[in-house]
Amino acid sequence: MVGALRGYFTAWLNRRHQHEIPPVRLTQRRIYVLPTRPGLLFGSTLVVMLVGAINYNLSLGYVLVFLLCGVGIASLLHTYRCLAGLSLRPGKSGAVFAGDTGTLAMLIRNPATVYRYGVELSLDNLGTTTVDVEPLSETIARVSVPTERRGVLRFKRWRITSTYPLGLTRAWGYAHLGSEIIVYPRPEPAGPPPPLDAASGIDGRHGDHGQEDFAGLRRYQQGDSLKHIAWKALAHGHPLLSKQFTGGTLPELHLRWTDTGAELGTEGRLSRLCRWSLEASALGVPYELELPGTCIPMGTGPAHDEACLQALALFESQ
């Protein structure tokens, strides 16, 4: 019965707030207030005390009961005021790799001249954080959420709650802001470097081992010069690799879907391409990413890296 009522209430909330446009302001029509378990116990205790005061005609008993009742009513009002008037809008959320913990940001603006203590935000029951919002200011609340698979991780509903000041009542409201995180494929922990016939754009004819232009990466072999070790790639957690050079043209890497092993499966091939992209980025080498139906042209830099990783994250994603 409780589950059915909760499901009905959730469906009603989704219909009511499904087209919200930030910022969302918490008004009296959006804030719900109910007693907590300690609040119910407090109320039950007051009833027992009132019965005792009536039974024994205790004047001081009446005073104590009415005094505590007034405290409870004042607490309810302060709990409601802790949320009333707050304005919510989503902040910028960075992308993460599958398996890492993502972070979603929420900007909370307090237009009033009173402090808002113990404001708790939760996201689809996945993560929770508590912040204090100063008067006439804006505070950033960050909620950590787990990620399991690549793609776009969407969250429909934020819940904002407060039990300030005594914990006797709970006030809460909802905001449907459509927050999301882009989850990149998990890079392959170890594996072969990009194939040599995909490097430098000269059809695999690398000529002699010159010292002018970078031509690709290969596994470190005993006797390789320490000057040729890809230290930047090693610092990013990749295996020990050696740089190869040629006296040809400007180096370029062509990262192709067809150069990955079909036995890896879709996710394994994406993980390998992700690792190759990160290695090329760490070395500052221009590279191109070719996926079935998608091609990211040759380039380098943070914007190019983000475009390639996003293409990998959204590959065949609905």
C-alpha cells in the first residue's frame, strides 16, 4: 500500500514539473512539510503529558505542555522558512570515465537576509550532500554519483530537504532540471600501441629511423634510449612505451575502428581507441578518429580530445 501511494505521488510530481525551466524557485506550492519520527514521538509525549495534567489538575503541567507545543510549532515554521524562496539551477558537470565517480553541481541562491542551515540535496537517491547557504549569496552544492557504463547518464529529479532547527519536522521540495553527465569508455589498462601502418599518414612507409619527426609508439624494448621513452604517457598511467621517429613528414595518427581487434567486442574496441586517444593527446600528436558512421578529422588540443572522447561515449548510444 505504501509503495503504491509513493509511486502515485512520484508520477504526479513528474507530470506536474516535467517541463521546468531553470532557475526553479521553491515557493509554498512546492514545499511539503511532515513530522519526522522524533517529531511524532515528541507529539505523542505531549499528548501523554496533557492527559496527565488534566487527570491530576496540574497547572504547571498545562504550562509545560503548551510551552513545548509552541516550541514545536515554531520549529515547523523555521523548517519551512529554511527552504522557502531558494532558487535552484544546475551547474556545470564534468565528464568522467566509466567506473569513476561523477560529480553533479547545483547552484543554490538565497535572496533573503536569513541563513539557511543544513540544506540537504539528493539526486534520485544516488548521492546526498548538505550545505549552508549564506544570506544574499549563491552556494554550489556538489553531489557524487557512481557510474557504471559509458554514455549519457541522466538524472530527472533533485530533492532538497531540511530538518532545521530541531529535527522535529521535515520540509522538502523537488526540482526536475534534467541534469546529466557524459561517461567516457573506460580506457584499456594495457594493450598494443597504435599500429605502425596507422601512423604519420605515409601508408606505413616509415623509412629509416631518423630523429626529426615522431612516427608512432611501440612497446619499450631493452636497449631503447631513455630519451625516447614516452614519459608523459607513463605519468598518465599507461605502460612503458618508446617513441619512434622518422625523417619523413609531420607525424599524424589515424585511429581506426578497423585497426582494433574484432574479438574485443564493441566495448573492448572503444576502450582501446580511448586509450590510443589519450596516449596521442599526452604526446601532443595530431590524430584522427574513425568510427563506423563517424569521423573526427585530424586535430589536437583539449577541444579535439573532448570531441573524440564524446564520440566514443555516444557510439551507438540511444
